[in-house]
Amino acid sequence: MVVGTRNAGLRISETSGLLGFSPTTISKVYREWNIQLATSNLVYGGRYDGREDFAVVVQPFFRNSILPLTADGKPDTTYFSVDCFHFSERGQADMASAVWNNMLEPVDEKQTYNNFRNNRSNIKCPTEVRRWETFALTVGSVR
């Protein structure tokens, strides 16, 4: 949410007003996102390429997440706890489903967003084929 509004060109004060967070919180969240970006750069930088005993796979389900909105277009606060920073039980459930599904997707086909639809009917289940396809695409490479 914060990163999306900042990347769309909104200033910290505008993002703060839109999302209802303090400018300090907006700055901290954006800084944390930049740390995550640096981590991805480390993972994809070749350090682990060619290893047969180790693999790093980024689960990008939250990279391009869509802010959950209410019917009137405002942020749906039911996904967040009272501090408006951490996820509520509902938000945690959606994130758990998204990361689970991401782990079962082949490396080059991972979903890069979570649309917060709270849809439990789309939970992926491991199969013998899926398990080995994912393993074969992971070991010895970093993606």
C-alpha cells in the first residue's frame, strides 16, 4: 500500500493523509521495503547459483499486492489490527494462504500479488507431481 502510493508519485504527506498513517510510519515502511529490495538483489546476485545442496526461492506474493478496499473505495481496515500497521486475524489468514500457494507454484510462475479476496477455495494442495516439479526447478538454481 505504502510502496504503491509512493511509487505512484505521492509524497509522504499525501500517502499519510490517504492511508491514515503518520509520516514517520510511512517513512519506516518505505525504508523497510527498500531493505527487502536489497535482500532480493542479494538472492538474485549469483551468490547461490549452481549449488546442488542449497537453493533460495523468493516468495513474491506480496510484491504487487492490491490494497483491500471497502465498497465505497476506502481502505478496508478489517484487514489490519488496531495499530493500523500489523495484519488482523483476517489479514493474517489471507497472507498465510497467499504464501502457502506461492510456495507450491513453480519458480517461474509465482504470483506476485495478493488481492485480499479472502477466498479459501483457491488454496493449492501439494501433489507428488507438483512437489517434484517445484523441487526440480529449485535445486541448483536461484530464482
